[in-house]
Amino acid sequence: MATKEHSVYKLVPKEEAEGFAWSFEGPNTEAVLYPFKFPAIQAHEVRIQQTYFGLCYTDCHLVNQDWFPINYPSVPGHEILGHIVMKGDKVTQFQIGDLVGAGFIRDSCGKCKYCIQGNDQLCGQMGDEHFIPLPKFGGFATHVQFPAKWAFPIPNTLPQNLTPPLLCAGITVFAPLKRYFNPKKEVAIIGIGGLGHLAIKFSAALGMKTSAISTSADKEQEAKSYGAIDFIVSKDPQQMAKASGRFDIILNCAHASTVDEFIAQTNLLKNGGDFIMVGIPAVNKVELQLPFFQLVCRQISFIGSLVGSRQENYEMIAFANKHKIYPTCEEFQFENFKNAYDTLLNGRPKYRCVVKVGNASETLKQ
Amino acid sequence: MQQLPEHSVYQVQESKETADAVAYAFLQNTGEPVQYPYKYPNIADDDVRIRILYTGLCHSDCLHSRGLWDPTIKYPSCPGHEVVGLVEKVGTGVTKFKVGDKVGCNPQRWMCQTCELCKKGDNQLCSKGIFLYDDNNFGGYSTHIQVGERMVFRIPEGFNDALGSPLLCAGVTVYAPLKRYYKPNFTCAVIGIGGLGHLAVQYAAKLGMTVTAFTTSKNREQEIKRLGASFLSSSVDVESLKAEQGKYDIVINTLYIENEEIFKSHQRLTAPTGTYILVGLPPSKVNFKLDHAYIILNQIRVAGSLIGNYDETQEMLEFSAQNNIYPIVETFEFEDFPKAFDKMEKGQAKFRCVVNVGKWAQANGLWK
């Protein structure tokens, strides 16, 4: 049971709880159950009762302070799916009972250059209100409350138990693939994991010739079932040499663990090609180093991408729905959240962990 | 006079009287270049032989000829890849140029025109492309140069020959990526106000961007502002670089930076969704570190750029002539080639060294 109280969410006896969260009271600790009351809902906010939520490794990085120090208690989680049970006075786009999802972004100002251009995920004006997983409570809870602006309507044809990872992993790979899309491009997806397996599906469905690069030779059938036309084992120097300079786009969904591995990945890029980076590893892990010569003389680009804008999210949801693109998930019960988190942190889930909330908010009151 | 060594392509001559041309060639990786009279092999069908008027000196000439990039370089080596001249002779198949045309040469000697990259227009990335002094060909440190017509550029009307030769490398190296990634309302940071940087400032300003020059030379503020910079800031002071974080939609880095902290601060000048362009080449095959967290969180593009393609180079020549954009040069006589090289090698050029080749060549009977 939680002992550390958050400044915004009142820690209450379970019978009085409006929601139950899984809270981390320090880095590298086990989550504890936190029955809480919300602050009064604001005019522009919605409160969601979740049906399912997803876990993403970024949540582990945040909790364990891999990137920067955080305040505790911390309830991260940013793959949110549920029904609206309460809404503020100014929320007109949703009704009570609507099924919505949310991802990494909590709020944006709507007025700055980046918001107006359509890159509202990059809004720098929101301070502590920018991201969902912190410092306010995020998705590791039965209920979440956040601005309606960043809630996305979810069609009822999407299977709910598989939808939450689309809202982070899905958008993370879909947005740059669409941004740099060209029907003639050859795309390589590095890493067939949580991000990578969705990236192959999206890229192939977008009509680009997509190859999968993996350390595991035994994932070939699987990659091809997702739409990959070719499969390259990155540990095989011959296969890698044969694919040298082949790809217009490389979407990197797996971190290189050595500089040599990183350089080997970049060798697959055509001159003038784009190497897209989406995953942020722990800060002091591998430094991404590249010879100046390679970068300049081959005229290659390294491009970052951060989830996606609201517009890109709407498009991704519609696209996934139309093409039936769903992640492969391992499912856990809300009461067994610790198993889900541990599987993510220390195991190798295939490929995303999803928690079924069910009627936990009722049963936990007893 | 010492016996000059043989060359695999050109026939060395005892004196300029029998020579087609006289180069300034390096005989080993140290010391000064020396005069090297030579004859060409027969002119190929698509070759153009050019009487050089002016040659610009580029720092990569040092890195090449001193064997810093490739220690197995063969000597005699004649570098130089910023050439303005007049067509002297054409091969039987040449259609684009005739004798007397004013032309230029850039660092690339040949493009295949059939590979995917050539067809896309990026011939500088041609998989079979060769550079001006690859395969031990002679470059622009000479009274003449002979190159296939496909890599020869037309010098536009009104072009200032005496000032313009460095544009063939330095000019296009900054013009091409600025043009590729800019939008007219962008804020632009130019890091390093040297040979490349002082041209980048001029182009960026002319393209309509607000330019901040990042430099260690605060004492040249007036001069740099006259070139088109609106503001100056330090390129090496980490605190002041931090204060500029995230402000520039387009950043062009002309320097090779060894210090990791400074290099990271440079990447962080880039605004969200902006582009950080690297054009400077280091003395050897060293690595640099991508600030990947910043790049991902801000959706930045870190882009390398190599000279420019044929069209970008031709466009740059015309843009420069129309807008009077030229480097600030120090001009040397042909016989002072070693002095010019030395000044450039020591990093003392303000901003580029140019050799007036044509004057000596004509006076010494090399225009036959």
C-alpha cells in the first residue's frame, strides 16, 4: 500500500477512492497500490475509466531516473484507453460514455509556432503539463484525468485489448513513416520488438518496400507475415554487406549496443538517405558516434521523431483501423500489475504488455 | 635543376617550352610544391582542356596532399578544385562548349549519369563518381586542367573571375544545403566565419533569413555584419551557446569541433523541427557524437552535405553573379603558389587564397 502522498492526488482509504493507481515511491522499487481522489475536474478536462492500458519502456526510464531526476510518488503510464465518465463544462466534442485513448502528450498551448504549424507534440509552453506520465498521474491507474484536447476517439472496430500500445508505440513509428513516405522508397526497420513489429506492418501497409533487420534469424517468418519483403540478420556480416547502401529510410526501433553496431546499421543507408531515430536509450549507455566523413561525404541525415501531433494520431488510428494493424500483446490483470511491469523491465515481452482493468476499481474497494 | 619524377598519367617535361602545362605539384607529403611542366595524354573525345585564369585554394587540398586522408597517396600530386578558366581545346565529341568559352571546374571530375543517384540529380553522390584529383589526376594548381565536359560549368555573364574561383567549392558547399533546407522566414546560425562561413552568411542573408554568426572573432564584428549577419555570438563559450539553445531553424556548421561539450551545444542551437547541417571535414577519420536525446525530443534533422550537384553548382554561380556574392580573397602570383599554400595551410587566409594563374601562363608562353 502507498505511504507517500502526491501533492495533487489525495491518498484516501480504499472505500473512498475515485481511482486506484500503481505508484512508485522511488527508483528501482516495486509499485504500490495508491487509492486516490482527483482534484476538481477542470473545464477543459475529461476523466476516463480505463478498460485497458499499456506499458512502455519509457515509463521504466522515467521511474528509474535514467534520464533526469523526478519527484516521487510517480504514476507513469501513457497508453490509455477507456470511457469518459466525467467531463468539464467546456468539453463539447465528447459525451459521457465515449471511448477514447491517449498517449504521451497531456497538453499543448495551441498558440505557439509549433502548435500552429501542426507539431503540437513539440509545444514547449506547457511546462509540467506537457507530458501525461509525469509529474501528474498517468495511465497506470483505473482512472485518468487530462485535457480533452489530447483524447482521441477510438472506433469500436478496434479490439480494445490490443489498442493501447497503438497510442504510443504505434504513433511513434507511424508518424515518421508517413512524414518521410514516398511510394518508391525502400525502408528498413531495425529491431522486431514492440516498436519494430508495428513499424513493419505500417510501412508495408503504406505501400513501401519494407525489409526487417534483426539479430534473431528465427524471426524471418514472422517479419514476412507482417509484410516484410526481405529479412536481414544483423549479426551476419555477409548479409549486411550485401545490403550495404540499399535503403532510402532506416527506422531504428532497437538501440545499437556498441558503436560498431551503430556504424554497421548506418552502412545500410543509401547515400542521401534518412536514418530515423525514435527510441531514447538511457543517457550514459551507447553514444551514437559516427565518422564525420560518413555523414558529410555520403550526405546522410539523422532525424529524430517524437510520438506524433494530434493530427498524426487521428490518421494513425484511422489507418490502423482500416488495415487491421494491431500489436501482439501479453495481457495481465490490474491486480497483477507488478507482473506486467516486471515482465517489461526484466523480461522480453512479446511484444507489449497490456493490463486489463475490468472492474478492479469496484473489487479493490472491498 | 633537380630531375623531376615521372607521373603515371602525364609526361613530365624538362622545361615549359615543350610542355602543354605547368603544375605546382607535391613530390612528397612534406615541403613545398614545385613547378612541374608536363604534357597531357591525347585529349579524350569528351574532354575539355582549360586555360586556368584563377585557382582557389581550399583546406582540403592540404588534407589530401599531405596524405592526411589517404596515406597511400601517390606523388607527384597536384591538388586544387576551384577553377575558373577559358576553353583551349575540345575533344571531337564535345558539344556543350567551344574554344574560348569561360568555364569553371569544381571538385568532381566525373559522374556516371546512369546510376540511381545521378538520375535523381545527386551526381556528387554518384556511386562511380571520381573527384578531381582521384586516380592521381592533376587538379587546379596548374596552368591548365583537362576534364570531361559533363563536369564543366558555364561561368555566367558578369561573373567576377578574379574573386569567384573559390565559389566552385566553398560557395556551393554552403549554398546547396542552405537552399535545400531553408525557408524564407527562418532564423539561421552560421558556425565558424572562415572561408565557408563568410560565404554562408552572405547567401543566408540574401535568401532572406535572419543570420547570427557564431565566431571567435568578435573584433571582426563590423565586417561580418556588412556581409549580412544581424547578430554575432561566441562559437566556443558554452554558457553563451546555452543561452541560444533552440533558437535556430537552420544551423550550418562549417567547423570541425573536437570538444564534445561545444559540439553538443552547437547541435542544441537547433530549434524544434529544425535542421543542423554539417559540411566541414576533419583532418582524419574521426567520430562525432550525436546528441540523440535532443535530436529525438525536438525532431531535429542532422544532415551531412557534400559540395552540391551539377544543377545546384550552376545555380549557385548564377545566384552569386546576380547578387554580387563573392569571397574575400587574397590574390597571389603563380610563382607564389607555395606561399599561398603555406598561408592557407597555417589557417591564416582571410578568407580564401586565390592564385592569378592566367597572367603568368600567358606571359610565359603556355597559351599555345
